[in-house]
Amino acid sequence: MEKFYLELPTIGRKQEALDYLQEHVDNGSDLNGTGGLKDCLEGITYEEWLDDVIKLQEKEYAESKNKVTGTTFFTIRESDNRIIGMVNLRHYLNDYLKNFGGHIGYGIRPTERRKGYAKIQLYLTLIEAQKLGIDKVMVDCVNTNIGSEKTILALGGEFDRQVHEDNRDVTLNNYWIDVNESIEKFKDEYEQYVTKGKVK
């Protein structure tokens, strides 16, 4: 049975992270939950990105950039030490995120999709939210993204409302997940896939 854990980005994962980015480009796939890693396609270095995502865990720095504090993780498959996804957990919501984006952004690399990994990744992220004392998280998805909707619903997501984001001209479905309730409800299903104590 495959096991997974979340890992904070490091310089040691540079090439793997850039490969993860390139795989999305090669497949014409949107990048989600990467904490701005796609900016590496537009001239910034991985080192600059890494410095930024580390500093974004500090409130003063985040708010100086009109953002909220957040933590970006690589999702690692233990058996081959491979980045199979990325997730960005925002510690609180500003006015924009209350409508668009919510607490959690996530994605799975194109060649690893449709294997149930997104659900495991979301479960792992709920554990991190619980550690931060976040009781409920908002998660959204484009209303036509059936796979993402299934992932959210599978972890206890309750539909709240539908909003239109003018910047991207997309309609989003907003859901709320009760963190403690969902972890307790689904632990028997997902704990078997979690590598204990492996968040780095």
C-alpha cells in the first residue's frame, strides 16, 4: 500500500519541483496549490520562489504583499520519494479569499491523477489545518471540475454558494469542511495511507 506525507519545500527538491512544473506545461494543465511556483516560468528563480513561500508563513511579510499567511507543501509518495502533488494552506481568509480561493488550493501532477491521491492529499491538509487551530476550511473549485468536486465532497465538503470570478471568467462552487469532524469521520479510510510524523 502506498503511503504519503506533506513536506515543506527545500532547495534539495529544486529539480523535482521544476519537473513537476514542466509536466503541467507539457500537458496544458492548470497549476493549483503551488504557492506561485508558476512564476518560475516568468523569470523568477526557484530560489526566489522558495524564499517567498517561506516568508509567507510570517504575517507581517504576507500582509505587506497584500496576501495572507500560508504554508505550501509538496505531497510526497514514500515508495519512490516523488512529488505527486502540491497544496497551499492559507491560515485565514481576507475579503478576496472569502469569495475566491478559500483556505486550501491543491493539485496533483497530470500523470498521477485518477488514483485517489487528491483525497489523501486533502486529508493530510486537514490534519495541518487542525494543527493550526482552524475549525472550518473553505475550499472551492470551478463548477465544471467534477474531479475536484468529488474530492471535496469525499472529505465532507458542504456546498455553500456559487460565485463568478471576473478575473478568470469562471464560476466557482464554494464548500466548507468541518476540520475536526471530517478527520474523525474519515480517519479509518485515509490514515492507512499516511506516513506518521513525516511532515518536514
